[in-house]
Amino acid sequence: MYRVSDVMTKQVVYLPAETMLDEAARVMKEADIGDVVVTDGATLAGMLTDRDIVVRAVADRADPASTTIGSIITREVVMIEQHSTASEAAALMRERNIRRVLVCDNERKLVGIVSLGDLAMQLDPNSALGDISEAAPNM
């Protein structure tokens, strides 16, 4: 049985909430990732996803050079413990209707991110979701 720690992405990219949208998009493109964790000082403020950029910024015609990521992030983050099963992570995503979950250790310290694509690739590499995650990481 796979654990979340077996399938999660361990390299988490952090950006401050004051980062402009165009800079965040550039960072995500260069790192070939679909999400960043957003901080407000030492506090976790939320998560920015590629979907947030499209749905919340582009659709609203926000200026990427003057819009901060803190103004469009998803503030309600969902976490799962790293020793949870991949099936538990999938059930949590289904229940909350989300595609990514932050992964923490037993002290609630962030240690990774698990995405629907990560789960699909591990559980069924030949699935359509597995193919999607290869074409667009962390979707």
C-alpha cells in the first residue's frame, strides 16, 4: 500500500504574498510546477495554482505586473499527514473537490505536496490522468 510520502512532490516552492503575479508565473514555468505555497512572513498564507492564475486573474483581466499573488490565492489549504495512504489522499481530494493537498509531518511541518496527477501516476501509470500529469505537472 502506497503512503502519501511515497508519491508526493518533496520540493516545495515558497513565494511571499507580495510577489507579483507575473513573477510567480515565471517561477512556476521555470520550475515546471503547477503550484507554489504562499507565505505572509513566517506564516503559511495559502496556495497559488496555475488554475488560480487562469480563473481568478486572467478571467478578471488582472494586470499581472501589479497584482499580488496574495490577492488571488486559495487561502483555505487542506493538509494530510505524510504517513496517510494514497487512497486516503484520493478520498480527501474527492471529498473537498480539490486537486492538490499539502503534506505535513506529525508536527504539522510542511514536507511536500501531493497532486491528483501524482496519485494517478503511482496507482495507475497508464490511466488518462497519468498521461495528463506528465504533460502538465501537478495538475
